[in-house]
Amino acid sequence: MNNREVCEYIQTITPYNNGEKFIADTCVDKGYGQTCGGYITSNSKAMTQQEHFLYYYGSERKAECKPSYQYLRCPQLLLYVAEIAGIPQKKLKNAYEIIKNYETDNKIHNTNKHGNYLWGKSEFKAFKIELRITAIVRIIKDAKSWDEVIKQTREL
């Protein structure tokens, strides 16, 4: 799949996962993760992570490219990709806790944080490993449909 195909799937998703807000959007609501710069600065309204993904990867420049989400720096968007790909809730919650604990321990919760505030930190590596983001990206690249992505991701 390429980014355009992923965006086509994402456009079919409701803003809620099984009636509940996506963990990625809860992260934003509670002030964790990126809070300034990037997509936040370039838009006048608050965006869901679904809108964030579509805004960034749905651009003409990126649409036909293969997914490269393992290089993302924004924790919320990584959570969103993992969640829509079917990573179990327990792993999503564990990853979210890594972010919360890092921000609490470093007294940066509810402060201005650009998307790369975790870049190079061991906590970010642990976060990405918990989400299995590298494996998910490989699955998305090779899959023929989103059902296939979800099936394979649940087997991780």
C-alpha cells in the first residue's frame, strides 16, 4: 500500500474507535505529546489525529510514496497509526503510559513541546517498540487491504 491507499482507508474511519475516542486523541486532550509547531502551527483549528494524518500524508507530494511512519516524531500520530492498524489496547495504553511518565518525570506535561521533543531519548525507543511501529509499517507496505493489515498486526 502507499500513503494514498492508507488515506483512503482512514477517510472511512469514524472519529471514535468502538464508540470511544482514539487513545491518540485522548493524549492530545490531556496535554501529552506534541503541543506546538508542525501541524499545530499550520492550522487554525484543533485537529484530530485522523485529520493530522490526512493533512500530512494526503498531500500530493506524499500520496504515492510508500509509508515511512517509523520515522515519525509525533507520539500522538504514532499512537494513531498503531491503533488503526489493530495493535491491542494493552500495548497502546502501555505506550501512552511511557509518554505520560516521561513528561511527568521531566516536568514538561502541559508545556509547549514540538514533535521532536522525544527524539533520541530511550523512552521514545521504548514507546515505538511497545507500539511495534516498524513491524506495522512493513505490514502496511506489503498489504493489499486494510483488513490484511489488521489481521497481521493482531498477530504481532
